[in-house]
Amino acid sequence: MTMLHRQKWARKFINAPGAILVASMAWIVAAQAADCPRKGTLGTSRILRVDAAATPRVGLKNFSQTLPLADHEVVLTFDDGPWPPTTPRVLAALAHECVHATFFLIGKPASEHPDLVRRIAAEGHTIGNHTWLHRSLMQIKPSETTDEIDHGIAAVEMALHGVATSTPSTPFFRFPGFETTPATLDLLQSRGIVVFGADLWASDWNPMTPKQELKRLIDRLKIARRGIILLHDPKAHTAAMLPAFLRYLRDNDYRVVHLVPAAPSAGFDGVP
Ligand SMILES: [Zn+2]
């Protein structure tokens, strides 16, 4: 690097204090995640490869089948991000406890916040798809449903890899509001994309305090004892509740399972 280049490089960063702050925050979280597993943290207990051929649709709230989870095994899933005010708080809570989750991202915010999409992937989480605008696929014309699905996938792929393809790196999909139709289910199955429902949720789309949400989630988990848990990272009460919930999991011998595709494509950004 020449002196001139060094000066230009320095000026670029002096002119962008926000960029330095964001970069250093990302470094701190990355360093923390790199320390995993750490003694005393919850930790990810195992990786489960999910194959559309074996389990095309999962989640007992919606389908007759779910993932092969043992007693006290849970999968953490977050819908509707990325959302800059709250998604980083969720990421920090997950990194603090050394656990990995799956994020079902909406295409439009993904296209508006590609750095945050890349950060989710860089921190080892799995990224699934949740349409372009989160419209109900039962309420729009069949001719528009494929575009709503594909546009969402393309936005996430563009953020992750700079390529607007409708073939997802991670073939995981969740319908907005779980509003499926036979035609859309068939479409996704024909493309080898796993459709995710859920086994339990906190109903965090309703207004509630973090304390209320924590109690509701724990009460439901005590009954279910395992399963795919649905939460929403854009919800401030969920972001506030999450550290206490992860501590509850740790203190009560629950184990977090991290989902990855059965056959990762070249573009897959999750854990190896
Ligand atoms: Zn949603």
C-alpha cells in the first residue's frame, strides 16, 4: 500500500465513523461467536440436516409431521426480519449463549438491509425464505403467488450472494400466516423446498410484555417438551425476552438443534 493509498484509506474511515462503529460491533459479536462453545453457555447441541424428500413439510401446528427431535430438543426460528432496530439484539442474545437459529426473511426488508442479511449468515445462522411482501398467498391471484415466492427468494439471494436467482441457497420456506394452498404446497414440494410450520409459539404477534411472553412460551414448552419454536425478531418484546428464555433453556436441560439443508449448495452460508 502506498502512502497515497494509506491516506485515502484512512480518510474513508475518518469520514465514516458510523461504519467504524458498525464494523467494530460486528467484530465483537463475531469474536464472541468464535469463542463458542464457551463454558456455561447453552450452546448448539447438534446439527440436523433437513431433507425435502424425507420431510417436505414440518410442524405439528400445521402438518401431520415434524422434525425428528428428541425430548427436550428445540429448534429456534425467527420470522419477518431483517429489522435493524431489533434483529441485532436477537443476534447478540444468540451469540451470547452460543446457539444458532433459522431466520425466515421477508424479501423487501432483505433488499433494504443486505448488510444485516449477510451478518445473520456470517454469524452461522440458517436463512430461509418468507416471500417478498408477506402477503397472504391465499388472498392473492394464483398467477401472483409464484412471483411473490420467487421475488422474495431472489431478494435474499441478492443480499447474500449478489445473484437474483429464484433457486434458494437454503431450500427452507415458511408461508406468511401459515396460509398455504394445495397448489403452492405442490409447487414448493416439486422444487425440493421444505415448508416449515411450527410446533409451538409465543403468539408474539400480539401485544404483550417480555415477561408475559416468557411465561407463555415456558408454559407451552412444558407441555410440548420439544419442537420447532416460532418467534419474530422484529418484535421488541421478543428481542427483550430472548436472553431470559435462553437462560431458561440452559437451566432446564433443553438442547438447541441447528437446522441446515440436507445437501448444501455451493452458495450455502451456514455452518459447515
Ligand atoms: Zn411472517
